[in-house]
Amino acid sequence: MLTCKQLVACSSDYLDGQLTLGERLMTRQHLLFCRNCRRFIKQLRLAQATLKALPPAPVEGAEALAARLAAERRATR
């Protein structure tokens, strides 16, 4: 059976359907017994759905805002 660390390492491939049948079965077996990893996969699925729901075009001024926030963060360190 996979360890939690191994599951985390292959979680993106699992969600993208890129694992072999054997790897998928081992992952699903681990998820049957590990509540924390089920929660982790659920959070990843939610993050993927959120990213897919974002508008395709960048929001106007987003880069300027990101630069300002980065500068403020550097200044507070």
C-alpha cells in the first residue's frame, strides 16, 4: 500500500488520469483507509475546479497589484 507521502507525490497524476491501472488501484486502496489523504484529494479537486472557473483573460492591473504586494512583503521582512 502507498504511504501518504507517495500518494501526495502522485496526486496530480491521479487526478489527471495519468496513472497506470496498478498505480490507480494502489492509490484508491490508500484512499479507502486514509481520511487525511481523502481530504487532501478533495481539496485538490476543489482547487482544480476553482482554477478552471477563472476567466481566461488576465484581470486588468493584476500584474501591478502583484508587484506592489511583493514589494510590500519584501519591505516588511
